[in-house]
Amino acid sequence: MKYAMVEYDVIIIGGGISGLLSALTLSKHGKKVLLLEKDDAVGGNCNSYMVDGFQVDTGPHAITHLREGPLRRLMDEYFTYMPFFVDYGHYYVRTEKGLTKIPSNIKDFVTFDVLPRKDRLMLSQALTKALTQMTFGMLDGEQPVYDYLPKGLSGDTYDFVNAIAYFLSGKSMKDTSVNRVLYGSSFVRDSVPEDIFEDVEMAPGTSYASLITEKLSKYQLKGHLTSFSRLATNKVSYAQAYPRGGLRSLLHAVLYSMPGTVQIKTGSKVCRILTGGEHAIGVATDTDSYSSEIVVYTGFVKNLPSLLPLPSEYVKKLSTIDQTLSLTIWLGLKEKMKEFDYTGSEVWFKGGAYWAMPISNYDASIAPRGKQLVGFTFVIDEKNDLDREKKKAMELIMKAVPGIEEMIEMTHYQVTIPEKAAVTINGYFAGTRSPVRNIYLAGTDTDSRSMGVTRAAYSVLEMLKAMKEDKIL
């Protein structure tokens, strides 16, 4: 098939938040953009909709690294309209006694009586050791959290650590690396500059131990190494927030900022990426064909081989992308409950890992007057019966919050893939460039940093960087 002219400068496949941010940024660089989305609405997992008077998001969300992270950079440079964000709050664990805030330092962790005292001391030592080893490149990047834990911990402590692993990677502590827990939770990301060893020369007779001591002193790491809240909070200089009005307010801000040079077509499933020689020349849906010299693919990278021929070795790598399936249960409560009188999230209750978030506490308009909306997200096994997973999840909720069943007036279930790729030890991330030089990739299966919207924003920044290097921008 030959084209007499190039209809678009860039064609973007996929209308989730990665595709929309790609369209926004590229159009602001003067590109004429076509975005094709297979569903009837854009936004993907970054959206909200109404259920019986309650406004539910597509799963609970926290926008991380908002103060100076990737989304902030994109908003400052490309958004015409800025959404309003509310401070996210804290992370908690729930016990039969109620909520307990995750400690802010190792000293407080020692008094964190949710876990046995002996276990707290052992975990504190293990954490300090891991931070020191990681800071100086001495930690095996593929070591599972489970293997790094001290032996002889109680069942509750294993359960707690497992919940943190699920929260940060979507997988158990046997599939989550120690690096992910430390970096994914901002433990050391802002503690030590990346070039810490660039100017280091080991003098004759100098021991490695003395070098570490000198570096620890120079960079004043003692204070950083005592910070424990980063295990699950990403707080400190990487602030978290929630968009007032729900996720759709962030989506609307992106759409409102979109120039007229962007055309969005929903209900348009791309069935082929058209190629000429070794480069893409356009895309085809079931009904239309469109031409462009640049294609940005933001769908599931695992599905890319179904759209065009790719090298077998690359296809094999894509097949190793690991994913997580999540179940979110939204509960509309007829009255506000004291058990949910907080902003932030719960990340654990004995007997199961979940992520609970009372989102109507950020904005009362999300729920009908005097009522409350709470979301509970669970990682589920796609091999298991879904009805059984729902039942098990509801049983844990009722065990964690006795009496909640009497307050429920709306129940809504969502089954989603929260991230296109889970950050596991053997999982693969595709990166920005595909084997076809004018096909670029963006999305949460191309960049492993952080999670959710923040990870999507990272991927878009990397895509823009690659295009600038290739002289496209």
C-alpha cells in the first residue's frame, strides 16, 4: 500500500494516560497527532465514573513524586490547566486495636508493637545492612526480599513484609527484590548522588571499610539510613497527593490542555502497524488506514508482536513481561465510619494484604452527602475462581472492620491489570525504543520507576528524550 502524503506527524496507539500524555507533549512540540483508542472512552486506568451516586476511580491511586517528579515536570511544561492536588496523608496498618501509622524512623520502628519486639530489632538491623550495601553497590540486585530476611521471624512479620512487597511490586516477597523495596519506596533515591564513586581512587593501604566510613561521613548518610517511613510512603522530598475531584479531574486537565492539532478517535482498534522496508509507514484499523512517519505504541507491549513482524529474540523477551491482576472492591457506606476517619491508605491487616483508601475524605463530592466511599484493592491469582476471590476479599474486609456490612449500601467490583508490567526479579521492561527505528514505546511496561501515573509519566519523558536524541523533536 502506498500513500501520496503523510497524514499525521505522529500516530499514537492507545488512549490511556501514557498515550494522552504522549499526544499532549508531542503536539506542544508542533506535531500533528492522531491518537487511536480501541475503547469508547480514553483514560484507561486514569479515570472515574459514577455508580449509584458514588464516583469510583479505576482502583485506588496515589500520585507519587509530585513535588519534583516526572508528572510535575510534564505539568509545568505542557499543561494549560493544572489540577488541584490534596496531600495524600499517611500509610497505616490495621490491627484489632485499630490503625497504627507506619513509623517514620528505625527508633520508632523498635516500638512498633504491631510486630513482636524481637522481630522489630532483627528487621531494623537487616534494613540498615541492606541500605548500606545498596548505597555502595554491594547488594545483589536480584536477591528476593524473602531470602534477605533474618531467619526465625514470626508469621505476622512475614505477612507484614509480604504485604509491603505486594504493595510495591504487585508480587510476593519471593518475587520482589530488595532493591525494589528500597528504591521503589524512596529509601535511598534522594539520599546519595548517583555519581558518588565517580571521583573515588583507592589509595594504597586504604581498606574498603574505611572508604565506606569516609563516604558515610561525607554524605551524612546516618540520618538517611534511619528513615523507615519510605518503606511504604515515598514521602520526604517525594510528596504524594490525590487529585481533588478524583482521577477524572487529572484526566480532564490533560484533555483540556490538548491543542487542536491532536485528533482522538475512540472505538478504533489498531489491527496492524503498516511497514515499508524496515520502518513503519502508518497503521490500519478494521475500517481505515492512516499514514505517519512516527508511531508511538502505548498499549500492552506484550501484544506488539500481533501488530507487526519483530525479531524472535525481542518477542521472546516481551513474553517474559510479568503482570499482576487486581480486584478492587468499592464500598459505598450510608454513613461515615470512625474506622475510616483518615486520609491515606491501609496496606495490611493480619491475614491478608490489601490497599484500602477512603477517597471521599479528600473530596466530599465523591460520595453523596453524609456518606462515604472506600476502595479496597487485592492482588488475585488469575487461575483462581473470581467469585471465590471476591468472597475471600469481602471476608477479610469484614474481619478487619467489624460491623462494616451493616453500613454498605453500594458494592462495586473492578478487575484490572494495574500496571502493564510488574517489577519482579525476572520480569522484563521493554524500554522506549522498539527494534523498528521509528516505532517508540511508552507506558508502565517500558519503565520500572515508581508506579501508576508517575511511572507512565517517567515513560513519556524517556520517549521524548529518545526522540530528541533521534532529531525528531
